[in-house]
Amino acid sequence: MGLPVIPEKTQPEAFTDLLESIALEEVGLAHLINAEAEKVLGS
């Protein structure tokens, strides 16, 4: 297995990717919290 290829990005592209990653992580956490709330409330 070789080293991963990391594409070159401009600073604005990297910043956009970082923000998108954070947003997707927050959506995932929101789904988990919602699922747990539904289990507790029995909906």
C-alpha cells in the first residue's frame, strides 16, 4: 500500500472543504441525537 495522494488545493478551497466537513459532522450528530430522543420518547 502506497502513500495517499493529497491533491493540491488553494486556501479558499481548503477552507470550504473544512467548513463542509464540520457541517456534515454536525448533521450526523444531530441524527444520532434525534434517534436517541425518539427511543426515549417512544415515538
